[in-house]
Amino acid sequence: MTLISEISDRGAVVAWSPVRGHADVIALGSKEKGGAGFDDYGGELELYDVHLTYAAGSKAPSLLSAVKTTTRFGSIAWGSTGHDGGILAGGMMDGTVNLWSAGTLLNGGAGDAAAMLASEKRHEGVVSALKFNPHEDSRHLLASGGGTGHVLILDIENPSLPNVYSPSSEPSSQNATITQTAWNSQVHHILASSSASGTVVVWDLRQKKPWCEIRCESASGVTDVAWNPTQGLHMMTAGENGGLKLWDLRASTTMPLTTLEGHPGGVLSLDWCPHDDTLLLSCGKDNRTLLWDLYSLQPIAEIPNEESAGLVSSSNPNDFYGGGLVSSQQKRYHVQWSPIRRGVVSTCSFDRKVQVHSVVGLATKCGRPPKWMSPSSGVSCGFGGVVVSINSSQKYLMIDNIIERPELVQVSEQLESEFSPSDCISYCRTMAERAANEYESHVWSFMQIMFETNAREELLSYLGFDPDKIHQAAMEFSEDGSGGDGEPTPAMSREAENAVKDALLVGNFEAAVECCFRSGNLADALVLASCGGADLWAKTQAEYFAREAKKRPFLSLVSAVIHNQLTDLVSLSDPIKWKETLAVLSTYGKSEEFPMLCAALGDRLEEVGDMANASLCYMCALNLGQTAKYWKRTLQDANASFGGTDLISLHEFIEKVTVFTQAMDSNNELDDETANLFAAYSSALANQGLLVAAAKYLKGNTKECNELRDRIYRSRMGQFCADLIASPPEFPYDYVNVGVARDLYGVTVKQNGADVVQHQAQVIEPQPVNVVQQQQPQQQQTAQQEQSRVQQQQQQYQRPTTTSLPPGWVALQDPSSGMTYYANQNTGESSWDPPQPVAPKPETVSTSGHENANTSQPSANGTASAGVLKTQKVANKYGDGFVTSASNPRLAEQYGNIGTRLENSDSHLFVAGVSPDKNTNTETFIFNSNPYSDANRPGTAAAAVGLTPKKSPVSGTLDPNAVAALSGEVKFISDGLLAIGQTLNTMATGGTEKKQAIEAQKGVAVFIKIVARGAVDDDVVNRVGTMLSFLQNRDYASASSIMTSLVSHEWREHKDWLKGMKILVQMASKKQI
């Protein structure tokens, strides 16, 4: 069911409200008398709310307002100009045009006097047509048509005093009733009027004269006319006894583009959908209301009448009584689309019913959704935080950068503006002052110390061991407060002194030392051991430390320093006193051992679970991997607490690692886990539109980093990424050769390493045969010949041919499929089909008589001529289903464009045209069916047959002996470029730079070869020479400027060597050679 709402017992004309606030309101002007008898009781204007927002039939239409009129309505229109709610215009039977304020009626204004704005009687007879101008700047114009054939324009800018004038200063040629007026949908001063005399006049109000007159019907009138809502030169007319005719005023005003046959008895009303120009609604005398699809030019649905299914209609639609009274009464005489509610239409029928229908479901029967179902706006998110949006009310698209995380943008911009690799100390000091906790303060302070020239002294001071303060405290120390020398060492006994003296007399220092140890005089033992040799000195020290270490803990430190046992000291150190241990390492550790000792101390702290202080020790060891372990753990905890990626914590991690790497060896690479975190940070920055900043943090060579690096390089901001421009990233994806499907109707041509399928233009070689007029075309024979030709081509793909090949062609085997293909060694062209010899020039065809263009003449052997082409269904660029061979190359190829005389007998396609000859009353012509002189015609692929030979490719290798001699100036350029290329190849480090150096050398080689052939203009050679001079003088900016100019203006002709030359300039600038 399509019925939404119905108003019964109303024979009326209908107008929809154009105001969005009252989109469900319709105005009814009574068209028929309601009472019995022959008296005219006048008419009535009624406003109904049909409640379209409710379920169908759930709420009956409600009367909003009603106004009595002295006479009945002939037409009605509702415009959105002027007052709130717009203006209602009624064309009355007595020739009067009445104007009411729709806003007053909608607001409950009582009586005719309150709502009436003006009344103008300028027509004789009924006012049969009314239409408001739909354009914004001309909505105050109202067109009216009368029963005597006159068209008038009412300017109601001042509704109380309308200005009435004729659209033309000349008398109208339409002497019959004006059935409809229609304003052009694109040009506000163009108006069309249809009449019962069978004509449509298009008026130009600006020129005040008719623009054209269309004679649509010869024996009947035009009942309705409508403009295409989107094409200002497309018009549809309805014939009283004919069908629907579509006109293109660009092509003809005498012959329609097409006629839609669907109402055999004639059409009463039509309306073009304002929301989808491919849908049209019509009703006719055959008691049918049809919905048309203008793509297929066929009706796709019918809006049924309430009782039409149970009626038996007469075969003659004009037989009023033969078809049954009820059937005739149900004929609809008016259809109209709602200007606001999409897919909603109103109908008026002779059985005094006004109905509202929804055709949304019916409109989809064309196989595609109606245009009003397409989104009125759309948005697409792109790389780099770009959001592209469209709006149906605008004719342009909006490109915006959307920032989702402003806090990330703020801290990132702060980092970019404040951090400088040349002044890391100041940045670290600032970050230490801003630190939110003690650990962060330690991190940035340690980071600052790493960049100091006297890093170890600064580390001691930061750990709380200031040498100056310690020295002063030691000098002022006194245990009893007297400041004296302290308690004296206990004296030796006489026996001990004699034993020591006797041992010294005989030179036995070892016995003297032992005697001192036994008597408790350890200091005397150390003094005597210093005179007894290295072994005795070492033995005495060991004994001393063994005896006194427990009493004096500092002696273990002295022992470790003296014996270079700092590793053991670290392993036995107290983790709580890690600062003292780090100070010892800083004071006594050797430069080459210091990082290892700091790492060992970090391991010691890690064993007891002190990860934070361990990371500080790892920082002193310049061990990023171990240092970042705790930072990563902190980041993971922050992400878990955040419930996702905490970008601020990620920024802090990246910030610390970035500054930390400035103190490390530049050759050190990040591990994959850290590199992926950098890639995630770069991706987050890129999503906020910070592409230049994002490129700086792509440190690793992981798959994610390489892909993101390539995307940034190819983005709109790639030109501002200095690192990427200096060293373009490698393409991160693998090229896969998916092959080319074989085409039975064409050949495969390989150009620049890519397989491109290009269809052959079929060559018709006419034979000198006498063509006689044929009554019936040889269609069956032609079809058999086409089938045979296809079978022969299929057989050619299945087995290689053994026929001889034209010069330059060789037969090869495809390694992937094992099939034979053919390649031209001179042009690089390849083909699955055996190449054919060059076709001879076509001979002149003599014809006589007249012949249908689709008729094929049999040849001498009884087969159809090769000139028959298979017909294909083609749509023109307007999408309206109408094409001509003159405007469509594919039709020109199929049928020929008779009328274009052949100027060059070498053209690809030929057909014979017929005209008198001077000897036999026939004249021979050859016509060119292809209006384009070469294969580069618009909209079609280039033909393989007759292609202009491509330039042969130039290899990237150079044999100086095989190159023609160069002039002095060119020889200088050649030698200079070769020297730079060789230098770059020698200086290249890493796989990427080596590949770039090879590409640069290839570009130089190709350039030299092409110059030797004379295929490069002197101006281009001179600019290359100037660029070489700049490179030799190390003016890289000027050299890059010349290269940019060459690429911009000469790329199409010289891209084979410009690519490599561009890389050469970039590498030379980077290497500063």
C-alpha cells in the first residue's frame, strides 16, 4: 500500500506548502460544485494537515482553516515569498487571481478579509495555470495563464499592490487555453507555457520576447509541461492524445529526444521529482498513474487506485461509459510531488478524492536507491588528522585538521620549541625544575650531568660529596675537641724492640714486620714492610686490612681501591648506600671501566628490587636498553591506569629517550620495542596533524616505522621533512606482479615495465565490389562470421603460430604460464597474439544506390563483409540515454560518422558513402568514421594497430667507447657528472645510500646517451651544465632550484634520466661534496 492519507468528497486543485515548518500542509481549492443541480454556489479554499509523520492511516487529515470564495478555482499555487508561511494564489474561474496570506490562515485568522492580500482580474475566462518562481531572488514573481491563451507575470513584492505585465511585447501565438506554466529550474528569467493548441512557448523575461516555440502535438493539446530539476535545457511535455515527450533544447526544438509510451489514451498531468531528476510521475486517460525511471525510459511502478483491481476496463480508454462509470471516475487528473517531503506525492481524481501516497518503496524498483536516500552530507577521515566533509547545500568540500588530543599537541610543540640538540644542558635543567616528583628530578639532573664536561665531579656534588667541604671538615676534625694530634700509639716492650733491632741488623725485614704485628704496632709494621720489597709490602697490607677492616669499615674501600677490586666492592656493597658506592666508582673508576661498574651497581640494585635507582645507575653507564626498562614499566602502569594508551606518559618516555640518545653514540640503534613506541608516538602526532614533528621520531627500521615514514614522505607535509627529503625512504611494500588477463579482442602492450591492455581498433578493408540495395540485412550470416572469428582467436591463444614474424618481432615463452607471446625488440611492445603485417592502404570503394548503414553486403565467396561491427549499448555523458555518433567515439567506431570526409587515406576505419558518380550517375567518396586523427581520442583506449611507435628504452649502463663523440662543452658536462656520480658511489654508506648512488649513476648514463643521440634540446643541456657548475662550487641551493625547474617542465619528455639526476643533486647536497 502506498496510500498515506485521503481527503474524500473534494474535487479540487492542490498545492503543497513550500515552508518547512508546515511541510505536511496542503491547500485545496474547490474545482467542482459540491451540491446537486446546476447552480454555482462558489468555491472554498481549505488548508489540511495530512500528518505525514504519523503511521499511515493512524491519524486522519485535520482541517486547519477554510475561506469561502465567490467562484470556483481553476488553479492554485503556494509560494514561500513575503509573509510568514508564504502566499497562497488562487486562479479563479472568472479570471481573477486572489492572493491570501498563508501565515494568517495557518495561525487561525478568521474570515476572508483577514487573510486576503489582493485580488487582480486581468484574464478573460478561467485562470487555468499558476506557478511561483522557485529561485531565491525571484520568488515574488507569479506566472499565470488564462483560457484565452494569455500569459501574465504578477510581481507581488508588494502583495497589496501587485505589478502585472506580459512576458513579451509581441502578441502571443498561443490562442488556446494555457494548460500550465513552468519556471526554468536553473535560469530565473526563463518561463515555459503549454497550451491546448499543442505548442509550448519558452519566454525570456529579460529580453521580453519568446526564446523559442515548440510544436509538440499536431492534432491535440499539451496538457502539462515540466523542466528537469537539474538540467535547465531538458523539458518534458504531456500530450492530450499522445505520450510524454522529452526535449533537449540544445539539440532541437522540432524533434524530441524520445517519447515515453505508457498512456495510450493521452496524459492528463505530469510532475518531475524535485529530489531525483531520474523519477517522473504521470497520470493519464487510461486510468493509470505511473512512476517512470528516466535512465531506462520505462515505467517502474504504478500507484494503484482503490478499486482498480476489481474493475473491468474497456479496451478504448476514451470510451467513458464502456469502461464503466466507476472506472472513469477514478481517473486522476493531477499529480504533484511534495517540495519538502521526499518520496511523497499527491493525486486528485474525478471521484472527488485527494490522496497522499509514499513512493519510497516503488522508487527502488529501478534497481538503485533514489537520490534522496543518498546522504546529504558526508565525512571522511584521512591521514594526518585531515577530515574531508561535504554538504549537499554547498558546491565545495571542506578540508579541516581535527585535533583530538590538544594536551598532546601542547607538550609536543613545547618540546619542539624548547629542545635543541646543541643545548641539552639548559633543557635538562629546566625539566628538572619542572619535575613533578623526586625520581623525575633525579632523571633530568643525571641527564644534565651526562652532558657536562666534568661529569664525574658534577656527579659527586649531586650525590652530596663536595670535595671542598669534605676537605675542610677533615682538617677541622678533632675527636676530643682540642684539635690536637690524638691519642699516641702504644709503646713497644724492650724485648720487642730488641727483636726488631736484631732482625734489622741482619736485614730480615719480614721477621721485624712479624714482630711488630705480634706486639700490636701495625703502623711500624707497614713502615718496615715498605723497605722489604713488593712481596713483603703486599703481604703486610693484606694482613693489616684483615686485622683492621672490621674495626674500621673504610679500610675495605681502601683495599678495593689499592687492589683494583671495585667490581668486588660493588657486589658486596650495601644497596641502601648506593650513592656512596656510585661516588667511589666516580672517584676511582677508570674511564674504560666506569660504564661497566655503573651497570654492575644497577644490577645490584635491580636484584633487591630498587628499579628506580637502578635506572639512574644505568644512565651513568649510558645503557639505554637497561635504563628504558624502568621507563617502559612506568609507561605500562600509566596505560593500565588510563585504560588505553596514555599519550602524555608516552610523550614523557619519548622525551627522555630522545634527550638520552643525544649523549650516546649516534651509531646505536633502538631495539624493536622502543622503536615501536616511537612509531606509536609518531602515529599519534600524525593523527593530530603534526606530520613534520612525527617524522623526527621514526628511529627504527621496523615494519611499522617504515610504513609510517613512507606515508609521511608522500603526504602534503613531506616536502617540509628535511631528513626524508635528503634521504627518501624506501618503499615499504613488496611489488607483486599479478599479471594481465588475456583479452580475446585485443593485445597486451608492455609500456615502461607495466602491462597495459589496449584494444585493437578493427580495420575495415573495403573491397571494390558493386553494392546493390538490400531489402533485408544479412544478420544471421554476420553473427556466424563473428562467432567464427572469436573461435579462431581462442585457438590462437591455445597454440603458438608458426607463421613468419614481421621485422623486429621474436617469439618468447612466458615463464609463469608456459604460453608463447611475442615481443618487439625495437619498441618494447609485447602481445599474446602473433603480430600481423602492416595493412596496405585501403582502396576506393565504388557504390551506387542507397543502403541502410546496418546492412552488410556478401562478398564473392558468400560470407558477410568484414565491415560489420557488433552493436553495443552505449550511454552518453549526460546519462539521459540519448547519444549520437558525432559526440560519442564508441558509436563512431561502431556505426561510423557519415558526413566526415576522409582527408587522409591512412585512417583506421572506413565506410562507404553513396552519392552520384560523374560517369555512371554515381560519385565515389571515402568517409572517415572516426573523427579523431589518431588513437588519442577521448574516452577510449589507444588502438594497438596503427600506434605511433614508442621511443626505444635507454639502458642505465654506459660504455664510453659505444657513445658517439660529444662536443667540448657537452664533454665537460659528461665528465663532471660522471665524476660526481663516482664520488657519491664511493662515499655511500648503508644499503639505502648505495641504491641511491646507483640510481644517480644510471640517470647520468641515460642522459649522456640521449644527448649523444641529439634527443635533448640545447636549452635543457645548458641548464644541466649550469646545475653542474653550481654543484662544483657547492652552491647546492641554486643547483636544487634548477633541478626543480627541470622536473617541473621537462619530466614528461626526460623522466628516464631526471629521476636519477634529482637523486644525484640530493645526495651531493647531503654529502657536501
